[in-house]
Amino acid sequence: MKLLPAILLTLTLGPSATARADADHHHIGEAVMALPIFDAHMHYSERAWEPVPPKAVLRRMNDSGVAMALVSSTPDAGTIRLLDYAPNRIFPELRPYHGEADSGNWTRHPGIFAYLSERLAAYPHEGIGEFHLHEVGIEDQALLRQVAALAAEHDILIHVHSGKGPVDLLYDMQPDLRIIWAHAGMTEPASVVESMMARYDSLYADTSYRETDIMHDDGSINADWRRVIERFPDRFLVGSDTWANSQWAEYRELIHTNRQWLSRFSRPVAENIAYRNAERLFGRKVHGGLIGTR
């Protein structure tokens, strides 16, 4: 397995107090630094195109030991630009946002289903999303039913940013969906994530923006999150969520933070979340030999 750049290997994994805080658990520890990462929540939206060209995206991925990434963008042209530049490293997702269709109105914007259908016919997208669902009304449900059916028809996943309710609704509409729950429900407690994963065998979650919920300031792992992660180690993925250019500026640190909390888990759990779950979900090998390639 290809090792990460030397600069990362010099980074500390945290204070020694963490060993006492999690003394009952056998950790992968510093060996986590050699694991390839699958970034399951990357955006390459228009405002990033000029300051962070595709070459710079790949440089950040390489420097951080990120072998592959699941990418959605506003508009989708950003995802296709990255895919064209690095087809061996990028898994494209189709985000519905474009033109005047955005996170607040996309379910009611005219032409969305036609847009999604046309883009899926033209490009090899692996999923639909990431899209936002907050207050879902009756008027939103017709399009959501179409989107769920479209994902099932193409045998691709859905990546949804929402609380518990919209996930339940999507599964009611299409029980055989595969869903990545963005930010592990964002504000939902670990107990809710646990109950949802127990209910839906095909529900996965990316942990972007949940790092500080999972890991305390002293480096120890929150007991509730340890319970759900160790109960469902085959359902979690890490992510950076580069929704803003400030996230691109901090990309290396974001990935390192994920390595920090993964280091507090066993090797099998850390490997699953770092890359093996993505291998199973997408049917492709994720390995360190991809780093430095396109």
C-alpha cells in the first residue's frame, strides 16, 4: 500500500490523555496515517473553479492521502470537469441545483425531473445528490417520488441532507433505495442515527461536519457515537464537504481531523470507514496506488 506524503506523517494524532480516556478500546493509532481515504462528500461548485482548478484539487487529495472522492457540484458541470481531469479518482453524483434551482426551491422548480433524466443519460453519475430536504410538503412529494424511482431505475444511490423525516419518506416511496445520509443527519443525535440504521439495511451516512460530535476536544470518542459506529462499522464514510472555498483552503486539515478520530477505533472499523465501505458501495477498489495518478 502506498504511504502518505511525509508531511502528513509528522502530524500528531492528539494528546496522550486520549489513551486513558479510551483505554478499554484497541486502536489502530498512528497506523491510520497509511490508510487511503475515500472522501464521500466533495463539492466542486462554480465559485471554486478559478481559485481551485482541477490540478489543485488533485494536489490537495494527493497531499491528504485521499485516493478517490464522491463529487457533486452546483452546477453539475463542475463535477464533469473534475471527472474529465481525473477519471480514475472521481465518482460523479448528480446534484439538481443549477440556474435558479437551489437548495431551497429545487423540489418545486420547473424542469428538474427532465434535467436529472437528461444528465443521467449523458454522464456516468453514481448517485443523485447531495440535495437538501427540510420541510417537505405535499407539493414536494411528486418530484421526490420521481427522483426515488429514477435512482432505482438507474441502480444508483441518493445522497440527502436532511433530518430523519425525509429519509423515512424516501424509503416509504422506494424501499429498495440506497441512501447516503449527509452529515449523519447533521443535527440528529447518535441514538436516532442508530435507530435509522437498524431499520434500514441500505442506509449509509457520511460524517462530514460531525467530527466534533464524534470526538471530544481531548481526543476521546463520544460514547454514544462509539456505540453506533461500532454497531454499524460497514455503514459510515468520511467526507470533507467542500461547499465553500474556505473548506478547500482547509482541506488537508479536514482530512487529518478525520484520521484523528478514526485512529481511536480498531483497524477493521477504521479501514471500513476510511475506504472499504466505499469499495462495497461502488464496486471499485480504493487503494493508495491511485494517489498521484489521474
